[in-house]
Amino acid sequence: MVTDEEGRPPRYVDKFLAEDVFLDDEYDEAGEDDEDGEYDEDDEAGEERDEPPPRPPSGPQTSVAPRTHPCWSCAADVPSGTSACPECQESVRHLRLISTRPPVHLRHGSCGPLNLGRHPSWAAPAVAAALDGERGVSRRHASIEMAPDGGLWLTEHPAGTMNGTFVNGERVPPGDRVPVADGDTVRLGTYCAFTVLVVEEPPA
Ligand SMILES: [Zn+2]
């Protein structure tokens, strides 16, 4: 019998003379598919397969870390798609209040109302300090909050204000809870106007 260098019959013997000895799926005629439907060059060359062929990289999830973005409040990594920061629990969705007079940029999440006024123990100290020079802004002027359902609400302090509170130019009655939307302008008194922006998630 003809044998190869290792003393075995050549591969064609597998197929036609000794099918009961050799596993049939180790042999393929050139160009013929495996049983699993994949054409394999090793089969054509007639070599033994000690190990399965290496698998190609299977998609981006094995080589790219899950996408995260920094928390707007504490800068911790927040996985994309989550609604709250795992570190500080602040909602990913948050408000930005931007004013050019005074030049103020406030950020606020869903943890209670944001008080706007000049009183340093009613409003947050940084807010009170920023509004301190604004004579048209009362010490306790108005609050804005993002409800758990995502709705935005503005309330002028129930005691009222000297110069009023306005949403897109329309005066808000003291103590009334009025809806606010992304892009609205909230004005405290005559000059101090904030643009309200809702930020869903930083872009990638
Ligand atoms: Zn955070």
C-alpha cells in the first residue's frame, strides 16, 4: 500500500478504501464544502487538524470598551443608556440655565427644586452670589424643578416678587406651578433672563 511519510495511507485512500477507519469529515475533495458548510483549505491540503482554526474577531464588543460619558455633576463615568449616575445618583437628563446678565450657567438634575434668588440660605450660595448684584431679582424669587416624570415646572415664590417672574414674556402668578419647556426663556424681574435647556446625554 502507498503511504505518506508518517506511514498512513494518502488521503484519497480515506475516501475510497478505508472510510471505516478515518473520519470522513476530515477529507474533502478540492472545492467541496464541509458538512458545516465552510470551505477549509486545510482539508484540501490533506493535513491533520489538531486544533480548530482560529476564530476571526467577533465584532466590536470584544475590542472596544462600553461607551461611557462623564457625569455632569460629579464627573464619574456613566455607562451610556443609564438614566442616573451610579456615583452621585443624579439624573443623566438635566437642566442648563444660561443667562448673559448676569453671566451665569447653572446645571440642575432631578434632585429637588433649584431655588433662584439672592438669599444665600434659600438659594444655593453660588446662585445667590451670582444674582447678588441683580436688583430686579428678589431674595426668594422662583424655583424650577424637573419632576421624576421629566416635566419641568417653574414656581414663583408664594410670597410674590417685586418685579415678577415671566416665561417667554408671560407673567407667572405667585405660587402657581407653571410648565416650562426646553428652549423657554425664564425672566426674573426686568433684566435677568435665563434660557432653559434640557440636556439628555452628552454626544459621543
Ligand atoms: Zn455623578
